[in-house]
Amino acid sequence: DITGVVQADRVKLGIARTFQINRLFRGLSVLENVYIAVSERIGTATGMFRPAGTRADVVDESMALLETLKLTDDAIRRVSELPYGRQRLVELAIALGLKPEVLLLDEPAAGVPSAESHIILDAVDALPAGIGVLIIDHDMDLVFRFAERITVMVHGSVFATGSPREIGADPDVRAVYLGQARHG
């Protein structure tokens, strides 16, 4: 039970997350945002008041994350200059920079133009098998693409749990969650 555990301690336990509305340092560059996360993970954040770039290993790892998410061209741009969809990618890079064991994604493609959403989906698809991923989303195509197990919640309570096939075929789920009337 991690209900009372503060976020910084949750990260130390191997849990990272993205938010539906991102929380980025908008006045810093994309690289600096990711650099801070990687520095925190490896324990060099105490020197974070020096300009990003003083630790070549941290810069290299940060740039590799930016490359994975097709953000290298934006590395020196301030986050505030990026369209919201690109900012979502920065947030994902930060979460991945923490090297989580469990990654919580709150509507990961929300606000990302459909032409770029595949970048986020490809990044999620390429995560190591050892990382547990919990996706909270209303985009059923996204959910059914990635989920091994789905938990359907209604008014904060578990309504149904099962494989994507079971959930997709469940007439009660279809009636309540997908808005389809039940016949028979």
C-alpha cells in the first residue's frame, strides 16, 4: 500500500508516472528537463544548479531518451515553445529517465496530434518486458492494443476485469462503458 507515500519516495520504489496535464519546467529546455530526472535517479541532482551538460554520461542518456521519442531537434528549445503534443513526449522521456519498474500513464496520447501519437505508442511498445505499465485511458484502441489485462471501473469501483477479448465480449461492459444497449 503506497497510498500515504509521497511522490519522491514512490519514484525511489521504482514507480514513475505521467500526468494527464503535464508538469514540466516550462522555462527550461527539453534537455534540461530530462537531465534533471536522470540526475535525480543516479544521485547527482545535488549538483543540478550547474548548467545541464556538466555530466556527459547524464547528457548522453538524456539525449538517447530524446532520440527514442523523436525529440532531438527540440533538445535546446524551451518546453514552453513546444506544442502540447511534443510536451507530452518530454514528460514521457522524463518518466523513462527515472528507469521505473512500474510506469503509470494517465492518458498518454491526450493532446498529441494523431500524426505523432504513434511515437508515444511505439515508445510504450518498445519498453523492456520487465517494466509493468498501467495505462489509464478512454481511448479503447490504445487500451486494446497494449493491455494484457483490463480493469473496467464505473464510479470508482471495479466493474469487470479480464483479458481484452473477455472485456470486449462482455455484454455488461458494452452496455455500461461503451454505451451500447443490451438486447435480449
